[in-house]
Amino acid sequence: TCLSKGGGFHFPPCHMLSVSGFRILLDCPLDLSSLAIFSPVPIALEAHESLETDSVVRKKQKIEKTLDANDLVFAEPWYKTVKSLHLWDASFIDVILISSPTGMLGLPFLTRTKDFSAKIYVTEAAARIGQLMMEDLVSIHMELRQFYGPEDSSSLQWMRWEGLEVLPSELKKIALGADCEELGAWMPLYSAVDVKDCMRKVQTLKYAEEACYNGTLVIKAFSSGLEIGTCNWTINGPKRNIAYISSSIFVSTHAMDFNFLGLQGNDLIIFSDFSTLDTTENMENDNTYCDPAASSNASDDLYNLEEIAASLLKDDESMEEMEKLAFICTCAFDSVRAGGSVLVPIDRLGIVLCLLEQMSLLLESSSLKVPIYIISSVAEELLAFTNIIPEWLCKQRQEKLFSGEPLFAHVKLIKERKIHVFPAVHSVELLTNWQEPCVVFCPHWSLRLGPVVHLLRYWCSDPNSLLILESGDDANLALLPFKPMAMKVLQCSFLSGISLQKVQPLLKALQPKLLLFPKDLRCKIQISEANTIIHYSENETLCMPSSKESTEIYIATDLASQFHWKTLKQETVTRLDGELFMDQGKHRLLSGFRQADSKQHRPLLHWGSPDLKRLLTELSKMGITGTLKKNMDSAESKNAAGIIDIDDPEKALIDVRETVQSP
Amino acid sequence: MAIDCLVLGAGQEVGKSCMVVSINGKRIMFDCGMHMGYTDSRRYPDFSLISKNGDFDNALTCVIVTHFHLDHIGALPYFTEVCGYKGPIYMTYPTKALAPLMLEDYRKNMDRRGEDEQFTSDHIAECMKKVIPVDLKQTVQVDKDLQIRAYYAGHVIGAAMFYAKVGDAAMVYTGDYNMTPDRHLGAAQIDRLQLDLLITESTYATTIRDSRYGREREFLKAVHNCVAAGGKVLIPTFALGRAQELCILLEDYWERMNLKVPIYFSAGLTIQANMYYKMLINWTSQKIKETYATHNAFDFKNVRNFDRSLINAPGPCVLFATPGMIVGGFSLEVFMQWAPSENNLVTLPGYCVAGTIGHKLMSGKPTKIDLDKDTQINVRCQIHQLSFSPHTDAKGIMDLVKFLSPKHAILVHGEKPKMATLKERIQSELGIQCYCPANNETVTIPSTHYVKADASGTFIRSCLNPNFKFSTCSSTDKSYLDSNKSKAVSRLSVSDDRATEGILVVEKGKKAKVIHQDEFLHMLGEKKHEIQFAYCFPMHMARTEDLSSTSHMLCSFDKCTLISRLSMILSDELSEGNILDLGEELQVESFHVSVCSSDNCPHRLSSSLQNGSESVFFCCHWSVADEKLAWKIISIMKNSTL
């Protein structure tokens, strides 16, 4: 079942699978873009007094007008989780697979429920980064909460009907969803304790490490290239091999490349990269969209695997990304030269790290002395962490390890005091060090939480300053509270998934028997493979036919050689012995450790029906005599039911009857 | 199927570890080391044994290097660049990062000693390009059949044990490992695997070490005393591993005692190594790992670079100099200068290969050492031997072997007599076949192989449901009758016949199939045939007062009391089987007994015992499987009275 198709990088899709009787939840994200309906703090403070009268007036007017900042909800923000997930009982989930740090932001909501017993698998790096992201979220939320004071009932006002009625339609849609049923997905944020508790339940893995769940499912993570620690999963059960492809990037500038070769040889592939869904629309407008005919022509040629692999791993995407970053840097540079400051509220770790490198390089080449500030409660730890994880990075970065250089340049830059890291806007060191113009990296990309709010308020009227935003769902809504804005805004999109042209060759390389493909992408791409494609859509459960009919059993040869074989008409049979083990998704029959078992009888199984007359003659040969008495009751039965009276040497009786035996 | 192990090095000795293992047609070389004690051709493994014509690419599937010590990697550049092996080489990330430093350091020292170089700097660089780095626990598919996986070994940073699996055969090569965590590294960790073969090191095959703590303190005290008296401390180590560990120890101590005596690292090399350590902090112990955000443990504050001019500078100092074991190079140079002074201290960490100066210093208290024909060194300085070592001790080896319980074990990397002792222990205590081959010998062991069969759903399902049978085997002690307290020891043995309910069917031209026994009959189209025995016999009744009144009529209530009495008798006499009282009948396994009321029971044989009301007929039947049990019960019943 697909629960949610998610949205972009920050809100990955979420699925529920049922494999071999185990329920598997793939990702548990949090929809942070819906935070946009809340008002950032400073405005809330000003408006607080006028709140009551104002809202009453507007309720009476009931006129749809253009949104302005006052329409936003003035309350302590709540957070929107995946709505359909609440329909499942958390205690029935057996396994949770997390494929990216953003995919675990909603996890504490699940882990804090009672009876939660699922095993959570996350890659080591994703777990660490995800934990830091959650901690950051909690800490900036706490900061915000200080403005609202202790939670009171009024802060929940917007959730009630009268509160929701007042909301303009645009906000209402975010709050309630298109079908007005998503209200239940809103939750107050978890606490730091919940996060800690959640992390204790997480089992971390390395790339390609085999984790065995319950002896039945072998679960492995393969790098997906999207971000440090992100991964695609393979699930090998006794009856089926499944690969789950999340948003992936073939060649990354920081994280380890998409390891699609590891996904080969699986029967079923769940394709869950929805990133193209958002981007293609823009691309079509730009006329840069590559029409499917061209790509299918190219794939008509008989590729062999290496060629496909080579074409997939061509550097063009990462080159493009680097150019994009370079462009951003020059833009930033220009505004810094003009005396303005640059604010970068981007939370994608890899992008930030690359930007830091390029930006400082550019600043260094010019004689401009502009400090770079990073303001975040977890920045210091995050930056330290990124420098000790060579195993999770791309080849070029690993080369740096082997030549003894730091993995990312920021280590050196911090030492040279070109980059300054501060935990919060109000920290004393920041105030003493502050120098304008400057470049600031800080959370949060929703522009509702964290240091970005203060800085944006501070700079929004400066025409020389620049805000670099990741193009999201609704930049207009995001910037609403800060209007009117004299500040320049640069919106940029970053690659966050497999581009459409590459889907086709990728699937060709993987050769799945069955492909689960999102319905929404169907019109965008023609897949001309012979294998079966099943389209799925949100909240629809699909049942996949099983690929293998029977289970295989592996019998150790030393045991097999001890079997007592018996030849029947056509086949040779033997009774099994030993002990059956379930291990790594395979049934194995090994010789047991039973000692001195000779006394114990193995169960006997007799079949067929005896011929009484033959029995009697055989008996008489052995010196046993008797007479045959036909049983009266079973006279009609064709079988040889009857009684033999034995007279010699002792009195005995053999009674042959039909048993009521159903096979 | 068999696994062939060709020992090219470290067979009954320490040094030049190299082992070529063939499993199911795949040939893997584990480690490619050199011997530090030799300078002639004996220092390298005899590669000609792998392939006569020098075509190593086809002869080997891959090379796996466990860690960066020279006795495990020293011959690798020679093998790849001079001998021309071009296939894949696997090692962990830290090993790949640090191995070039190690090799380069060695090469430089060889230079100084004026020996002919066997490989150049370029060779090392080229060689390292061929290396594929792996992470711990990452399952690497070398080719279609061969799977390898690294496990944490503890010994030095990045040291790993390697698991290799081809088809159904699996093995582990441990390299060097340490089962107890030390200053900066954790203990070895491995999953419980099903192995045909375990190849383990056995450096300390007979030693059992006590706690590190005391030894560490001893070391610190020795160093402190020396520097307090104004002496110089020389610690000859190899560039990596031990140097960092001791440095953490000293740094910690310096901080606590507020010492200002400089700690030097010879050459810039080891300082640079610390840079690697900082990045590879994930491979160290948990305790150090946690500090990375606030203070990286490998950011040494008191450590400085050493300059040659400082050798004779006045004042105390501590110096880490390469190479270890004082085989030559800078450490020898410093040793020659410092050895004659009584104030100075030489600390020898860990193992010294026979033939080195380090070994000579350790094996006694020499006053003079002959370097070569012309040179002689006066040794007057103090010598302290560090006895904590990154190798596991005998207990650790035994624990690992026991934990993995492989079908066979091979010991390498140890001293011959000690290995023989350990081999005996493994064979007698654990019952595992054990070998310790010498160099250039081959050991062949059989490997497991599985036969594949399809299993029916019914069989799998019935196996999923536990089907325990409980049977009590009581072994009565003789002492039971004598002492009041002791009770009869009755063990409850649990047997589970799930697997034996399965039947394997092989038809010509078809795949073998496993089915449940119930399905089997259906498949044959035959009906089940049960053999049952029945017997009806009288049993004596005790003539009691209240019974006499009721004995004439056998109502159902009476049957019940009879049965329950019978059950009491049986439970006293019978040692096996579960007795179930089902009201009107009694059941022991498949043996059923009930009171027989009909006079002309077909199973009643003779009416010889006609004691009238004094006996009651019991009718019993049982299936053939429990025949022995049935006759036992019957004889008990016949011999007792109700």
C-alpha cells in the first residue's frame, strides 16, 4: 500500500508493505511545508492584542481577499504527519525501514505509542543526521514556545471548527487536505525525550550490511546518492525478493553514488521516486524537457549492462548541479559586494557543505573579507560528524581520505576563522563577532522556525541583501509574513531524484519481473519493457502474485547421505531427519544434536491394505495357523476386511478393518 | 567439495602472513605480508606456489588484506607491481588510507639501510589504486558466487576479520584480533556464523593476560620516573596503531599530572597519521567515538615534531621513533645515541620478531649488542617491556573458536610449540578438528554442501507450529532411599519431531520434493494403514470392605474410580510416558485402557482366571509404535492389585 506520495526532498513518500506475513513500513516523514500556515513569532507578538477583534471582524466579512500576513495562524505550531498512517495500529508494524534522514522525522510519533514493537532499520549516517535534525527541530520549536508561554487551550483554537472556518481557503487546503480529512494528522511536536527514546529503538546498519529479521527476511540497504546516508532497500524473503527505490541520484557531489547494481536480481521493484513529478512541469515550460520518443529510440539499441551502467553514471547531472551551485555563489558574491548580506535557509546537508566550499573559495579569490556564519544548535556537531564518515561519501571525497586531507573543506575554514559556527542568534560570541555584510546559513527552510525568522525580519527591507531559497511548493505563502520585501530572492531547485530519461535504462538494467510504478508518473514516461508493470496510487492496496510456488529447503549433504531410502514404484522416498532451521531467509535442514537416539522410535507410517489370504499363508509358513472369518459388517466392502483367528501356538486374533481416514 | 588451504607464510611462525584458500573453485589470498626478520628472498611468501607461470590474475579471484601491519601487507606492492597481479584487492577504509604510510615508512628505512629496494614509491601508489575499500559488515559480492564481509577485529585501526562464502561453503580468516577493548579500539565482534573453516592467529596461544590497567600504570610510572630524573624515553614503534594508543595514554597522563615534558614524534609522518586517525574515528572504540564533536581524541596537545638536532639536546623528552623492534632506520640511530646512558629508558611495546635488536633486548639484559662485525653498542639504559599487546590471548582465541564453532580450525601466526598446545586444547575441549600447518603446506578439509529440495506449504506450516513431546526420563539415584532430602531426579526431555514428519520424495527427472507425511499418502493414492494391538485381561481387585458392596454392579462412576486407581498405580511404577486420565479410560501415548464390561470381548483370550468379583477385565489397545511400552504397562497391571 502506498500511504502518501509525499512531496519533494523534505517530505519523502511513505509505504506500507506486507511481506511473508510481516508488516513493513517504508519511511515515516513529517510534512514540514505545511508549517507555512503558521505565523512566525515576531508578527504574532505585534498582532496578539488585535487578534480577537480582528478575527471577529473578518469572520463577519467573509470575503475572500488576497492573503496577507495576518491571516496566518497565530499559535504554537503543530506538525502534520502522514495522515493514513494513523489508520494503522502502530503495534502491528513489524519492521520500519528508513531511507533518508528526512524520512525519520515522524518516527518519534510512532515510537512513543504504547505497544510499539517494530524493529527500525536505518543506515548509520542517516540515523545520526536524522537525530540531529530532530534535535534541532525540537530546540527551535522550544525557542518559539517561549514566546507563546505554556500551552493553553487558546493555542488550539485554530483546530476547532470556528477556527478553521476563519482560515482563508488556501490555508484551509493545507490544514485539511483536499478532501477535508487530514485534520487528524496534525500533532503537537514530540519532545527531546521522545527523540532520545526513538533513537534507542533504532538499529543502525552500514551499506550492504545484511540484517536478518526473524530469520526470514534479509534486509539490505544500498546507497541511493541523494544525501549522506540515504539508501534504497532490498528485502529478501523466502518467497520473494523486493527492491525499493526511493529518490536517487546517480552521481552525487557528496554522498556515495546510487548503487543500482546492488538492486539487481529482484523479482519485484517498487519504484517510489516521485521527485520528477514536481520538476517536470517546470522543465516542460522551459522547453528543455526531453521528449520520450528520443529516449526510447536510444534504448532500442541493444545495450549490454556495462553500457547502461556507463550511460547512467555519466557525470552530466552532477556537472549541472555544480554549475547551479556556482551560479548561486556568484549571485551571493554580487550582493555581498554591493554591501548586502546573504541568507541561506537551506537544510540539505550536502548542498550546504558544497556551497560552503565553493562560496569560501570564491570569497577567497576576491580580496573581500566577508565572514560566513552558520547558526544552528546542531551545526557544530553536524560539521564535525561529516568529517568522520568517509565510508558514506562519494569517490572523490574518499580520495581525500586516502591522500590525508579533510573530507570537506569546512574543517580548515573553521580553523582559519573564515567560517564561524554558533548555536543560536542570541549567543554572545555571535554578537561580538557580528560583521556585515556576511553570509549566513541557518535553519529552517520553512521560514517559520529558527534563526532565519529573525534575520529575515532584519534584512527584508534591504534591497542589497539576498535570500537564497529552495524552490518549494509555495514560496509566496512562505514569504508572506515578511512582505513587503525589498530583499532579493533567489529560488533554485536542486536535483532530488532520478531524471525521467534515466528511469528507462535503469529499469532495463535491473530486469525486474514485476514493477510497481506510481500511477501519477504513468503519463510522463512510457516503459516499453516486456515485464509486468502494475501502477499504484495513494491509499490503494495492491496484492502481488507470488513469484515462487513452493519454498526451498536446503539439506546438508552429510545428513542426506544418512537417509534410509526406499524405492517405490516410481519414486524413491525417505523420511527426513535432523533439525529444520530458518536462517537468512532460507530453510535449512541440518543434522541435529540429538545423542543416543537409538532408543527412540521414529514414527512409522504404513499404507496400503493387506491381503488377508496372503497374510494367512505367510503366517502358516512361520508356524502360525489360524482360520479366516469374514467380518459380517463389512461383507459388502471390497477391501479385505475380516478377522483371522489364530489358534496356534497361542490364541490370538487379527482384526482387519477399514478406518475412517481422510487423507 | 573441499576447501584447500595453502599456507605461504605465518605457518608455525610470526611474520609474512599469507594464505591462499580455494573454495569451490574460487581462490582467495588472505594477507600478503613480509617477514621483518629476513632481508633476503625469505622475507616474501613464495608466490610461485600459486601459479607456476606467473599468471596470478587467473589463479586468484581476489586478495584480501586484513590490516596495515607490514607482516600482513608488506609484500603487496611487490606482488602487484613486480609479480604483476592485477585482480581486485579488498581492505577496509582505514587500512587503505594508512597502508601507504606504513609501506612508505618501511621503504624509506630500507633505503637508509642500503638494501636493494624491492618496490618503489610509485609501486605503492599504483598498488593502492587497485584496492577496493570495504566497510564493516558490508556484504561485497566479488563475483557471482563469492561473497565477502568484514568484521571488526580490534587489533589496530581498521583491522578486520574476513568472512568468505562460496556457494554453501563458508570460512572466516581472522587476521590479528583482540578480544578485549584497549585504549582506543573496541573488542573484536563477529556474528554467529555457520562455518566450515576458521583460520585464526595464535600469537599468544598459551598466555592468559590479566587486566591492562596495572600494566598501563606500570608503563606510565616508568616513563614518569625517567623524565623526572631528566632522562630521555625512546619508544620505538611502527608508525601507526601502537604509537597512537600510547600517545592517548601519555596525553591523558600528562594532562592529569600537569607535565610539560615534550612528547616527540619522529619524522612528520606520524603526525600526519594522526590526521587520518581523526577522520577514521568511527573505527575506534565507542568511548573515543563519542567525543568527536567536542574534542577529537587524536588532537594531541603536547605532541611535537622531532628534529634530528634534538637527539643530543639537553633535558628530558619522550620520543616515538619508527620503525618498531629497532630493526634499523631512525629508531636505531637514536638507540645508538641514547643506549649508553643510564638515565634513559627504552620502552619496547609489544611483540618483537626474532632476529631484531628489540628481540635481543627483551630476551635478557644484555650490556653489549653487536650490530654488525664492526659496531657494538653499549647498553646501559633501562629497558621496560610493555606487556600489553593488541593480540588476543589464549582465552580470547578459545572464546572465539567456541563462539563460532566451525567444523575445522587452522592456527597460523604463532610459535610452533605453543600452537601445538592450543591445538590440543581445541581438539579436546571443543571437539573441533584443528590443524597448524607449516609454511608451504596445504591443508584440505571437506566443506558443507546443501541439496536443494522444494518444500510443500503443509510441511513448512507444520514446522512453524511447535510440536513438542514431553517425556520424562527419570534416573533414580541410589541415594534416594537413604537420604530423606534428595528426590528422584526426573529430567523432562523435550523432543520435537517436526522435521521427521517430512518425507523426501525423489522422482526420476523431477526435483526432489519435501512433503508432509499426510500429503504423502494422498500423493500415493493409498490409504493409511494403522496397526493396532488389543488385549483384554483381568486384573486383581483388592477385597476391601466398602468395595465389596459395589463390586457386583459396574456403574460408570465405578469405572472412573477404577481407572483413577489404576492411574495411581501406573504413575508409581511407570517411569516414562504421560498418563492421561480421561475419565472412563486411561491413555499413555497411544496406549488406551478401559474397563471392559462385555463378556464376550473379542480380544479376551482365555477365561482361565475366573475369580469372579475379585477381578475386573480391562480392555486395552495400542498402536505398533508403542508396543514395548504397552507390554510393560500390561505386566505392571497384571502384577498389581487394585
